Amino acid sequence: MLQLIDKKKKILIYIILLIILSTTSNISLENQKNTSVLINTINVSGLSNNTNLEITQKLNHLLFKNIFFINKDKINKIILEYNVIEKYSVKKIYPKKINIEIKATKYIAEIKSDNKFLVGSNGKLINSELNSEVLPVFFGKFNSEKFLEFKKIVEKSKFKFKDFKSILFYSSSRWDIQTINGIMIKLPRKNLDQALGIAYKIINDDEFKDSKVIDLRITNHVIIKK
């Protein structure tokens, strides 16, 4: 009888040991699984080395976090701090890497003041002294929404921003442009696409080669001054 009891105790001990070892093994496997998807690399490319590094450092808090649970909104918030960015993509490279590819905006105008601001094709102002391009000078109170509307119309016309020496924006939401050849084009508030088309034809017509002002502010009227 005593032998039977001892045998039962041994079996019970074996079962307990088996459960402990199985649990320990499962925990170990789970920890290994979790570790295998922790981010250990963040790559940022597309801007200057210094700016890429700066963005990377701001994203370092994501290191050793589970790649499956990374909230892209947190990444977006940091990226959008930089006006120089036109667009970007965030790619999760499983199991441990995040790649952020950035396209820098193109500079299409400049604002001369105590601090030099450049106007990007994304409609944002960039505080920079690094640009070496000759850009048209913007005058007036900058309005991103209005500027993007104007940019879209210019891009559909035969003009390019490189054809302009200066761009003037008035509080009445009207635009004037001066070409690199010194011709002032006074545009109407509406139908800018048609006005730009007329101005382009006049500028390229030998009959009006000495023109200095093309005034298109009045509907169905063209006033040309030499």
C-alpha cells in the first residue's frame, strides 16, 4: 500500500514538472516571437544628410517597439514639421525595419525680407539661405491656398515660373507678373487661364515686341503700353 502511494506521488511530481517545463518553454517561445518583430532600424532618405539625421533622431523613440503596432500618425506628425517636404512614404520592412522615403519640394519663388523665405511648389514657406537658383521674387501677403491656385493655372499655361522676374499678389486677390524681359502683365481677378493665354500670344507677336505693360484687368479689353 505504501509503495502504491509513493508511486502516485512520483507520477504527480512528474506531471507538475511537465507542466512547469511546458509553460517555461511557451513563455520563452513567446518572448522570442515578440523580440523578432521589434524595430531596430529606421532609415530616412531624400533630404540633406543633416535633415535626414535630424528626422531619424526624432523617430528614435520607435526603436524596439513592435513593428505591427506602430502608429503612422505619430510618424506623420514629425514629418509634417518640415515644410521642405513635398511628399513621402512610410514603409514597414518586416520584421524589424522602417524606411521613410522623402521627396523634397521644388523652390519656385522667394520672399526677400530680413529672413529669406523660399516658396515651395507645395505652397509652403521654407526658411533657407542655401538656394542658388534665380527665382522670381514674391511681393504681397503670402496666402498658401491662393498661391497654389495660381500655381496650378500657370502650370496649365505656356508660361513657366522661370519666365517671371516678380510675382505680385494684392489683397483684392488679384495678381500681376513681371517677366524676365521686363514686361508687366496685369491680370484680372477671374479667368486667369484665358488672360495668360492672351498675354503669351502678345509677348510672342513681333508687332508688340516693344510692349512694357499688358493690362488685362478689364473684361474683353486689352491695353498695351510701350
